[in-house]
Amino acid sequence: MSFVITTPLYYVNDKPHLGSIYTTLICDSIARYKRLTGEEVIFITGVDEHGLKIQRTASNKNVDPQTHCDEISNIFIQNWKDWDISHNKFVRTSSKNHEFIVNEFYKRVRNSDDIYMGLQKGWYCVGCEEFKDNPDNSPTHKCPIHQKILEWKNEENLFFRLSKYQSQIENLISDPTFIQPKERRNEIINFVSKGLKDFSISRTNVSWGIPVPDIKNHTFYVWFDALLGYVSAISQDMNNPSLEDSINNGWPADIHLIGKDILRFHAVYWPAMLLSAGMKLPKKVFGHGFLTREGQKMGKSLGNVLDPNLLLSKYGKEAVRWYLLKDISLGNDGDFQNKRFVDIINNDLANTIGNLLNRTSSMSRKWFDNKVPDIEGVSNDTKLALCTKKTVENYIIHFNNYELDLAANDVLNLAINTNLYLNEKQPWLLIKDKNKISSVGNIIYNVLESTRIIGLLLLPLLPDLSTKIDIQLGKSYEKEKSWSKQLNWGLLKNKSILPAPSPIIEKLEYE
């Protein structure tokens, strides 16, 4: 069995923004953690390339839609390389193999008698690719998300019988583990309780899309197309993709991690479509919050959009990862504050963790011949060893519950307690007494051992920083051995060589 995790398939109307980086970093950390625990992981990301918005964006640039999609998709691919995202599937919905999957899925749904032709009337947001409720029927009504005037649509569409699955969707969302966090679940329960309405799955005025088989001038509506990217990504045989291939090689997804604005499509429409096609349902849909900047919504008109490439080049990916993963509780909205960002990176990474490693390594090198102290026996019942054991237990619970902020704080608290232990024991005073050299060795070993485990716990969160810690400890991490077992106390080898210490992360400066 594989553990399947997905980001949304990002819309290619523009290059990646901080919100898409945030979602992808969360998935990356979860995927890394699952691999470390021994699971085979399928980490899916990619791009949604069809629809009216893309068609118009390309037209405004005086290029054909495929050229535009190639350009933006390549930017996404390069961005994920720059951010060291560990995905192993990148799907593009303009690919032929994806089209095969969509057509096969459509045939299944049609055979379930869940497709019919109807007339779609209403106010439509091109940005959301969604019809909006507009009680006053006002032509000046705006989309609450994009703040753009809605467009009136009156056209023939194919419809999916969502209403047929009312009771099954009600049963599904009653499971508290399916939609998280609970605030998002309550929103969906409220939406479904009002009665599910059939929704259109095709358009007649959009040429940039997958043609509906045997129905002239119809292309698949973006959601019926895009959601299937999660399935087409799994197919092993690119020359002959099939639903069965995807089902046999990993489907269903263990978790869809998405922004809360597209939760309805993933938690209601998508499961109903899968039920119609006779396929298994995703195990969890997690709707995370939005990011703001200094308390304000980010927008081009406000001139406060944070360019993730600028953050990357200026501060490095580890600093941005730590801030986004540790300072924002997954599911809640988050705010990027520059002063808080600098303070957190300097206090947590440079001082609490970095300085702990640097000064302890320096003492060990000075007093123990550039090596880890040679101690007679490792005690598992010291205060620090017990604290480390409890930290590991809490960390695993939090990561398994996708509480990445709590897992990150577990690591930080262990570093804080290790600093307290070091300051309490004061080996720099004990070393003056030649009879205390053995006690000093035990103290230094304990601190270095705690730091080794800190480095291992950081591996899913901050892989580069974790590697730097390991190098500073003489490369103690053994990749061929179980990560989980290496979290046990007392595995740092006596008398192993410690290289000259250097900062594992540079302090940031205020602007």
C-alpha cells in the first residue's frame, strides 16, 4: 500500500504565489515524514491548465493557450526544484494521458446514468470557474473572492446528478476524520444540509479544454477535468494509461491538502463523482487557511504581494519553511510579518538550535581531542534522556495528526530544554576540576546526543538544516538504518571526530 498525498493542481493563470508555496511545503514535509517512517509515498502535485480564464489570459498575451500553459507550467516545475519539493508525480491536465483518463472516467459516470443535457443559467465568476448565488439578480454583483463583475451565462451544458448522492455524501461528511479541520467540516455539513443540486460538467463557449466524446462543441468543465488529475498522475503506463492502472497502483488518496476556498469541490463534488464511477473515495480532505501580509490581504492592487522567489533568494528556503510550518497552525489563516519572521528565525534556528550545537561542539573539541567524549556507559534515565524520549513520542503523534506546527514546537522545546540542561550543569566550570572530567564528558555527550535527535526530528521539516547538523556531528545519521530507531537515545558514537563548527544558519537582518 502507498501513502498518497496531493496538493491542489494549481491554476496556470499566473506563476506560483506564496499561498501555493505554503500548501506545497506542507505536503512536502508530510511526504518526507511518511517516507522516513518506512511508507512508500506517492506525492502528487501539478497544474490545472484548462478553462475560460486560461483561454482569455493567453488571448490577452497574444499567444495560443498551449504556449501560455507551457510557459507557466515550466515556472512551476522550476519553482518546485528551487524549493527542493520531493514530489514524485507532476501532472499537467493538457497532457494526452490525462485526457484518456478523463474520457474513461466520463464513460463510467455516463454508464451510471448520472449525465444529462440541460440549460445552465446564472451569474458566473471566471476566476472561480463557478456559478454564484446572486439573490438580487444584479448585473453589478461581484465575486466576493476576486472582486470582479460576474458574467451572465445562458447555455446548454451537460449536468452531473449530484442530487442523487445526497444521502451518501451526508454519511461521508458525518465522519469527523474525513474533512478537517472541524470548522471546515461544519461549513460543508451546512452546505450539504441545504440540498445538493446537480452541476454542469461541460461548456460550449470554451475551446481550450478536453472535448466531450460524441457531443459537438462541448468541452469538459474545469472541475470534472482537473480533479481527475489526482488519478491520472498515478497511472504507471504513460503510453496506455487507464483508470484500472491508477486504481491498482495507489488510488485512493490518503489526503487532499487544499485551500479552504475549493473545499466544496473536493469534499462534495469529487466524492460523488467517484461514487458514480465505482471508485474508492479519498480518506481525508484538509482545507487550510489563507495567508495575509502584516494583517492585510495580499493583492496586486495593494502592492503587497510577497514574491516567493524573492523570499527564497533573500532568506533561503529553510528560513521560510520554518516560519510557515511552525508559526501557522494548519487549518487556520496565517499572517506573514517581517519582524516576527526575522525574530523567529534568529531566536529558534540561529540561537536556540544553532548556538547550542556550535558551543557544545566547540567545548567537546577543546576538551576531548576534537571528538565526541569517550564515556563508559549511556544512561537512558537521565532528565535529558527522558525529556528527549517524551519529545519524540509527542512529535510522532503530532505529525501523524498533521499538526506540523506542534511537531515543530516539540523540536524547539527540546532544544530549549537542552540549553537549560547545559546551563544548569555548567561544564565550563566543572572542567577546571580534573576529578570532574568524567562528569563533563557525560554532560557534553548528553547535549550532543540530544542535538543529534533534534537534527533527525528536523529532517521532514528542514531537510537542509538537518543535514548541516548531521555534518557538524560527524555524519552520525545512517540512511540505511531505520529513522525511527535512530531516534532512540544513546546512539551517538564515542570518540567520533567532530569537524570545526560553523553556523548552520546565518542570522537575518531587519530591513
